[in-house]
Amino acid sequence: MASISPRHTLHDLQAKRGKTLINTKIKIVSGTALFIFILDLATKVWATNALEGKSSRSIIGNFLRLEFARNSGAAFSSFTGLTVVLTLLAIGALVAIIWYTPRISHPLWALGFGSLTGGICGNLADRLFREPGFMQGEVVDWIRLPNWPLFNVADSFIVTSVALMIFLSWREVPIRTVVVEDE
């Protein structure tokens, strides 16, 4: 009967633990992204039905108003008329995030990447499938705060995810931990 070296057993456990961590981070990214995408989609359906063609609604005085608009540009209505370019950039960003996700080892980074992914997917769905046509669709915006342009749930999560990633970078929280094995 052959015995198993303790070194191999420990190595196998460490390998399984690494795979579990990767799977956990993938679940955080994908679960967060899916939740945000569904939330954004649901709120845009609601806003289209409840607000389109109507005057803005005051929710909290002049601090928070609900107002419907379609935006063919990017954040703050910049790059209007470049919807196809913005669509291709969003697709490229998603490909990069999907490629990088298995390398993430910290749950807060996974949360940030998931929030960014959900926000990108929410606005990308509008660009792909809303009028005036495929890859030229206008993004539904419906939230107004003082001194801010109209925005939506996806925009909120894109901005907060970037803020979280800047904070994590500032605090020097590593995106990935490199494990060095002794041989």
C-alpha cells in the first residue's frame, strides 16, 4: 500500500482552496452584476411607463425629482451621436472584465467589478435594443438631483463601483494575491 506524502496532501488542499476562492469571487461578480442589471431594467421599464411624456415629479422637494429622458450619449450626455462607438467600448470593457474576473482574490474588488459589470450591462442593453435601433438605442435616464444631469440606476452603480475601486487602490487593497509556492 503506497502512502501519500503529507506535502502532496497539503498541496492538494491549497489548490482546492484557491479554486474555491476563485469560484466565490466569480459568484460575487456575477451575482452582483445580475442583481444590478435586473434592478436597472425593472426601474427603466417602470420609468418608461410612469414618466414618459409627463412633467417631472418632485419626490423630496427640489432635491430629488423623477424626470424621463432618452440619452444617445454617455455620462452627463457627453459624446452624443457616438452611440455605436460607446456600444463597442462597453462590449470591450465587458470582455476585459470577464477575462480578469478569475484573477480577483479580494471580495470588495469582486463587488466593485460586479457593480461595474451590472451598470455596463444595463446601459448596454438600452444601446443594443431600444429605439432607434440595434447598437444605436438611447439609454433611459430618469433620476434628477440638483446640479447633476439626469441618470439611472446603472449610472449610479458605475460611478459607485469606480469610487469603490479608487478607495481600494488608495488603501492598497490588492486585487489579486499572488501565492508563491516553495519547491
